[in-house]
Amino acid sequence: MIQTVLGKIKPETLGVCSVHEHLSIDLSRIKKDPDTILDDEPGMMEELRDFHLEGGRAMVEVTNDGMGRDVLRLKRLSETSGVHIIACTGFYKDPFIPEYAQNWCADQFAEHFIKEATEGIEDTGIFPGVIGEVGTSKNEIKPIERELMIGAALAGVATGLPVTTHTTLGTLGYEQVQLLTAQGLSTEQIIIGHQDLNPDFDEVLAVLETGVFIDFDTIGKNNYRPDDERIEFLLEFIKRGYEKQILLSADLTRKSHWKKHGGPGYDLVLRDFIPKLRSHGVSEDIINKFLISNPARAFTKKERA
């Protein structure tokens, strides 16, 4: 089953899924920028309506404690929009880890994530469907991030939940896989984030070769990397047979990303990027893998032996 904010659903009912998004977020404590606060609930509802009209049926919301997580808001949004929303347990990366957890060891992180996964998030009665987004810094795994990643892996082993990661500008994806699998976490439970931000083809290929899922999840952020380059990589990965391991999303985190503020909106992958893939000859079968069957497999809770 897949755990959403409204309860468990069967994987085949998930539908077209955006796998790495933020509907409610506040990064201003660190970034000191009001653009990084998403707290406009009516605006979120407008965005979800457009996403639904474009065919979107599910969204994985990876805002965790320390980033402005609000699962009750996510529940309201899901009830009103008809979009399945998967919430998370986890912490982000240094320096966004909440003050109370900044000196925790791996076992303490694991205990916290397991508690939320088995007892619910705070007193909301809402359960997380993923552990994430847990991350590392650019070309560096800081000591606290190492403990966090190990704790996430241990919690994934204990609960069967998938672990979705943040890689800063796509770096250290392979190292993240090694760290997570060393704790006994199955590659089927691992989703390595932001791999479309890494311009080194061989590094991203090395991540795929481990058997994990990867996110091309900053689509449309051409200021980081042109979408044409993302498409070049995807076409080559498809040619090599890795289409069952690839997930798509846009990772919107700012007011300026929303349509009402002149941004592209959460439907941009479905509206703009998928037609580009079709124009490059990508089949409907493969597009359906990216949007539907791959997310359904990635976010299905694994049964414990």
C-alpha cells in the first residue's frame, strides 16, 4: 500500500504523480528571504486545481520538520483538490535541522522517524508515506548529515518506507546510495534526488547502475540547467534501459514559482516537459513509467520479512 495524508491507497490508484514537491514550506529562518515561504492556502488550492486539470493525480510533499511542514494543511488540500498527497517524516540537511535535533546520533534520528511512521505525526493522526527529503551538502557529507542519512536508512529498514534524498546540485548521489545500503536498506526503497542538476553523465549513470530510483525533479529550473540537457540525459538513459528507475518533478519552493506570481506552476512538467519528450520520440509507455508506474513502485511501502 501507499500511505497518503488521507489514509492508505492501492498503488494502482496513485495515478500521475509529481514525486518531489513543496506545497507548504518556510526556509526563511536560514535563507532570510520571504519568497521562500509558501503559506497561502487558497493559492496552493489554485495550483493543485491546475495540476489536476493537466492530469496530475498525486504529489509527494517532502517538506519536513525544520522546513515548515504542515500536514493538517496537506490533508485539507488533498480533501478539497482530489489530489493524493504523500507527507514525509525526516529532516533536511545542515543547517536546516531543527535545533532540538542538531546533536542527535543516527539511532536518535531513526527512533524519531520510526515513531512518526508508526504512531503518526505529532497528534494529527496523519502518517508519513516517505522518509525525506534527507540531504547532504555540496560535495560534502557533514558529520550531522551522515548521522541523519544513517538514521533514515535504519528507519526505512524498520518501517518499509522509502527514503528520498536531497543532493546539493546533484553531487554525492552515489555516495548516498553506498551509505544507505550499508545499513541494509534495499535499493528498491531509495530515491536519489536532484540528479538532473548534475551535468556529469557518468556520475548519474553510476547512481542508476546501483538499481535505485533517481529524481529528475528540478525540471523547468533552466537557471540551474537547461531542460534540453535534461532531455539529452533522459534519452541516453532510456537507450540504456533505465526507464524503470526514473521519476519526474519540479521541486517548487518559492512564491515566485507560482502562476499567480508569474511563475510556471506545478503543472509545468505535464504541460511543457512531457510534450518535449514526445517530440523527441519518447513513447507513451515510457512516459507512463516516468509518471505513473515508477512512482507507484517507488512509494509502495515494502513488507518487512
